Amino acid sequence: MKIKLNERGFILAEFLIALPLLILLLYALVTLIIQTSKIAREQVADYVLETEAQEVLDRITADARTAYSVKIEPATSLIDAENLILKCHNKSDKSTTLTDNLEKRVYAVYSANGKPFHVYEVRQNEIFRNPITGGNSYGDTIVRQLKYYFVPEKKVLHITLEMESDVTKQKVKFTTAVYMPGYQSE
């Protein structure tokens, strides 16, 4: 049985011509995957930044609406931040009067072990355990500013929060005001 020349299959010349094209295609595919993952990570990091900032404001405003007293103290951090101390009614308690069982809630900016500054919510006399912000594997966030201004006559708490993404260096700044109907001056 004789094999014809055109039926021998893949020859060395064809392989040498196709190899650079295959290498070029593989290089383009790897570059595309790397760029796509980088863009996706940046988008997720920006989403995490905005979501965490909104979560902090949601928690603070929810507690401020039910607070009976408010105290603002300078934070011990090196950034432009203040700690907010609220005394709120403990929702799990079945007391007959609203002022029987007040629970202290502190929103503080703190840096643990040289890490970036994050917002912590501390209840009663607990220590700083789990931050509300930061520590996300998709993109860490850093608090740059957390300031409060309270107008007792109007029962309005003004909040300014500025955060930055550690991945993209993108910054967001939120400012809001909360009416505190349960506030009673001490």
C-alpha cells in the first residue's frame, strides 16, 4: 500500500507556519482574560465602596431615629473623624416605658494593628471586634472622614462620611441629615 503525497497529513512546514499563529492567538486570549479580570475587580471594588458607605449611613440613621440622647466625641484616630454615642431603646426588651432600658451604641473610627481606618459599631461596653467597613476580599475600603453635627433645637443630626477604595483609589462622600423624634436633652 502506497501513501500518496497529499494524504500524509500534517507536515513540518505546515506546523512551522501555524505555530506562530497559535502562539499569537494564545497570547491574545491570555491578555484578554487578564484585562477582563482587572476591570471586573475594579468594578466590584467600587461597588463594595458604595455599598459599605451606604450600609454605615443606614445603620447610623436607623439608630439615630430611635435615640434618646446623642453625644459626639473626637476620635482617637489621626484622620478627620468623630465618634457618635447614641442611647437607644433596646428593641428586644419588653419594658413598659421606653426609657427603662436604654442601650449605648457607639459608632467609632478605629485602626486595628496598623490596618486602614474602618467604622466599628460597638454596643454597650464591648471592644472593637468586627468593623462595618473594610476587610472585604473584593476590595478593601478606608474611612477618610466621618463627622457629625447635631442641632438640638431641631433634633437633627447631620452626618458626613467620606470613604476611599484601596483598590481603585476612588472616593465617595455622602452627607445626610436625620430627624431624631425621640431625642430628649439630658
